[in-house]
Amino acid sequence: MKQIQTIKEMMEYADTQRQNKRTIAFVPTMGFLHKGHLALMEEAGKHADDLVVSIFVNPAQFGPNEDLATYPRALEKDLDLCRDMGASVVFTPEASEIYPEGFQTYVELEKLPLHLCGLSRPVFFKGIATVVTKLFNIVKPHVAIFGQKDFQQLTLIRQMVKDLSFDIDIVGVPIVREDDGLAMSSRNKYLTKAQRPHALLLHRALLTSQEMISSGVSDAGEIVAKAREILASCPDIKIDYVSICDLLTLDEVDSINEPVLMAIAVMLGKTRLIDNKVMEFGA
């Protein structure tokens, strides 16, 4: 396994692999890897000859008061995990390599960021779209793997790939959860022992909502109200949003008569948690 830190070397590697008719699967990450990331790598191995993983904490997607400086990092452990998963290359650029002095070109989508996380994190998806575009141009993958835990991000990237005519297949991988149902996230490290049980309320709210839909409740407002009630049972939880929306546009729906996305974001203490579930109509 090679660790590559410069754009020039990464592009040369990708060019050589393509010239040798080898396919590249790409898993972009911000590091502090967990089983969710490993599931992405495992899926990537089914789609291509070579696995490239990037580890880059992207400053462009963090707002002024967010956790860029304290975001958890464990590079040596991450490299070992990538090696165990059969990665050919781990791309670990410095921020100055991706955003050199004088950088001024950003990628933005018009509509998809105006929902869910984009409402409270206005720079987030501009930063995501920009760094993913750059990484696609540098790594030159045939296929890229993303987790469905970040459903809005996955939807945005699929739209961007379509709009900008990237010749890349985008594969989504289901949420990987802890045994108790908590969606795996690098930020779970921030949770205190006392907060950890309260974090499970997100998954409980989603499961209760699916039960309501399965029992015949179709009014989205009624379902959202019940989910908010479950979350509000913990006084330390501040709700950012609870939304039931269209799977493609992310526009909120009033009535459920087909599969929809239910997405939740909260602050539990100082930790931002997100979770979602595709709600099956009539399930």
C-alpha cells in the first residue's frame, strides 16, 4: 500500500492504472475510520481492481464555529485499517495542497443544499461539492463509494456527477450501526458516557415512525410530531430538524403514499448527530 500526499503523484498513479486497463474504486473520508468506513471499502472491492482511500479533513465544509480544529484524527491507525482492507493507495494531502494560496473556485448546487443540513450549515455542501470535484479530478476513479448515513450528501453528489458529466458510477452503502442501533460516526467519540444512551433516541424515533406508517398513518405532520416528542424526552437534545421528504428532491411532503426519506439532526450537548431511514410505504 502506498501513501501519497501530493496531487501530482496521485494523478500520475491514476493515469498509470488507467493506461494498464485497471479500474479504480474511490472512498473519500475525513479519517478517524470506523466500521462504517470499512463497509465502504469492502463494497469498493467488489467494483474495481484498485482501491484508493482519501483521508482529508476538509476545511471548506466547516463553518466558523464548528469543530475543524478538534475533529478527531488518528492517521497511523487509519493507515493500518486501510492496509488491512486491501487499499492500494491512501491519499493524504495537506490542506495547502488542495486549497493553495489564491484558491477561489468553488462548486455549488442551487436546490439540494436548501434542505436538511444545508439550512443550518450554509457553507457545508459548497465545501463538499468542491472537495469531491477536486478529488474526482485527482484520483480519476471509475466508481466512488459513499455512505447513506449522509443521505443528503449522497443525493447531492449523484446530482453533481450527472450535471457535470463525470464518467463515474456512484454507489451508496447502507448505514452501519452499533449493536444498540446508533449510527456509526466519527463524532460519536465526543459523546459522554451519560449522553450515549440518549443518542439512541434518534434511531428510536425513526423506528417508531416506520411503525406508524406501517400501521396506516400517512400524515407526515403527525409522524414528525411524534418523533419530536421522542427526541424531546431528553432535555439535553436540541433539535435541528426532523423532516419527511422526497427521496430525489428532498422537498418535504405532507402525505405519505410512496417511499420517503425521514431525516433527523440534533445537537446532544456539543455533539451533532444525524440519522435517517427510507420509510417504506405499506411495509
